[in-house]
Amino acid sequence: MRVIVQRVKSASVSVAGTVVGKCENGLLLLVGFSNSDTGAEITPLINKILNIRIFDDENGKMNLSIQDVKGSILSISQFTLYANCKNGRRPSFTEACKYEIAERYYATFVNELLKSGLKVENGVFGAMMEIKADLVGPTTITLDSNEII
């Protein structure tokens, strides 16, 4: 499982021209699952996301978590995080989790995030989405379950 965590002033996701999710003063999460994931990766990554200190404290030092600042989260499913570009010019996605399994894992991921009590919105799984983000920093962190668990 991979999650790209981006600190944002604001972010939104649209499907067919209609905004379906947004957040402010929070995190934009791009979430992907590999074909070797079991679902056990979800809770440890959520704990990391909720507690990673990438928001500024009163001294301007990154020392606060999304929970500390009571920010919001926009989560987007992103199978392309498992693109393999080693051969040729066209990415291969054979490392990405199968659609039906990834859809179930992603629903679990969002439901677990909601338990934090923070405002959490998301895109539409499997849809062509347009994402707009006003990044802060920019602060972008890649979390990979192979490196955390």
C-alpha cells in the first residue's frame, strides 16, 4: 500500500464537472494498493497519516499533526501509484491490486479514517477525476507499507 500525503490549503476533486469532495487546511491523500496487499496495511498507515507531524506550530516548525490542527482530509484512490516504467514507454500496472479487491480495501481505508472524527471526503473509486490542490510548502510525503510495517 502506498499513500502520497500532501499538505494543502485546499483541495477538491470533480467527476464530470461536479465537485464530489473537498478539504481545507488539511491533507490530500493519493491512495494505492498493490497485488501483494492483504488489508492489514491499512491501520498502520492510517495511524501514521493521522500522527505525522507536518503542520506548523506557533514557532513555524513542523511539529503538529492533522489531528492537532483539526484539519480535514481529501482521499483519492490512485492505482497509478503502482505504475512500473522500467521497460518501454508505456507504464505497466500489473503490480496494482485488482479492481474489486482494491475497491474493498479503499472503502475500509476511508471508513477507518472517518473514525478519527476529522472531516473526511473522497473521490469516486474508479472514476476519471480532476483534482485541484493548493499545496502548502509544498510538503509531500510518500508512505509505503513495506517501509512502515
